[in-house]
Amino acid sequence: MPEALEDQRIKLPDRAAGAPRVWVEPTARRVRAVLGGVALVDSTRALLLFETEHLPVYYVPIADVRMDLLTATGRRTHCPLKGDASYWTVTVGDRVAENAVWGYPDPLPGCPDISRHVALYWNKMDAWYEEDDEVFVHPRSPYHRVDVLSSSRHVRVVVAGETVAETRRPRLLFETGLPTRYYIPKADVRMDLLEPTATVTQCPYKGKASYWSARVRDAVVEDIAWSYPFPIPECPKIEQLVAFYNERVEALYVDGELQPVPQTPWSKRPR
């Protein structure tokens, strides 16, 4: 879903109750990061670092990074769980990504040994690949699930007093840490009330989404609905269906029962 300006995505909860913590797990996937046509990272030995209330991050062995394209900078930051970070700028031809790489040469006690690894800002690279599949926004977490189930429940969506969608054949998308999303066939949506927008977002678990605003009477609700025209192969059951933000429609009914309004990063502002 558009839950996919994923710097704001649902964060992975701690695996144990109590204080914040950080841990790493090896991944068998080949990981590559490309800038200016050059594979800056190419590794089958990456670590997936998890930190309480943060998205997972790839930490890659220095031996698998084009360190000849990196220049150390004076930037330093401190993490109470990991220690003091050093930074590098990447230069590939005329492409420069400032302070795009960081590492912890002397991590704090209790932090996994990532001293010989570095991490990269995802959005400062041109592309990332897991094996030969391009991955968007951030690494895929093995603890994040997306399940899409066919349903016969009666779903009705109301915007500005008008029913803009009503169906008895929705597909319900259940995603770790997010509200249930109701994907509706376009034949059951008042597409005459929706106007396509230029907004495009990407989700590492579902693909690239396009958006509509709703124009009902004199009211315009921007980027209220979205669809995945070509979802990634792991999520084909939502192809070409339309979903609305539960948080921002006037009302959403399931089997005649008004659904509670979830509070998420997408509650109040357009995408």
C-alpha cells in the first residue's frame, strides 16, 4: 500500500519485551546496490540488522564493497545501541552520493560485531537487487507477512456522504502491523468519482502503486485510493483492484458494521 513511502512504514517490534535491542541475522540472498551503472555492493554474505522500532538494514562486509569508490568524510553520529558511526561519500564518474555509506568500526558492547561491515542509504542508490529481482524502499523482512484472502463480506466505502465503492467480492489484505485493507473490483467502484493523480509509491512486498483522488460534489479528497496494476509475483491477488484509506474515508462498513478508524502515519495527510 502506499504504506510504501517506507521510511514511515510499520517498524519491526522487538522480539522480546523490555529494553530496546539490536541483533543481526545472516541472509542467503545475493544483495547488490547499483549507482551510476556500477555495482557498489555485491555480496552473498550480508547481515540483516534489526533494531527495535526501526526498519531492517543490510550491513555488508567491507570486502564486498567497492571501497575504492568511497572517500571518508568528517561526519560522525552516535547510536546508544551501536556506538559511533563513521561515514563515506561515494563517487562514480560524475555521480556523487554524499555521506551515503556508514559503519561502526568499534561497536558498543552488546552490539553484534558489525565492525567490518558497512551500510548504505537505500534512497541514495539507483537500484537494489536481491538475487536478480529489484527491491524497492527497504530490505524485505522475513518477519513481515502479506496475506490476501478472497471474501464474500459486504464492504461499503463512503466519502463526503457518497458511497464510492460497494462490493460483496472484496479481497482482504492482511499485512504485519497494518490495518486490514479492502481491495475492491473496479466494477464495484464509482470510478466516475475518482480522478487519477501523478502520485506513485513503491512497496517492497507488493510493488508500485498508482493513485486516485475522490471528487464528490464540491469536496476533493486527494490520493484517497490506490491500486497495484502490476504487483510483484508474490502478491498477484490484488492486481488491478482498488483500495481506499480506512483512515481518511468518511466511513467504511463491513457487513453493515462501521469500522473503527485506525491511527497510522497515513491518517491525516495525502500521499
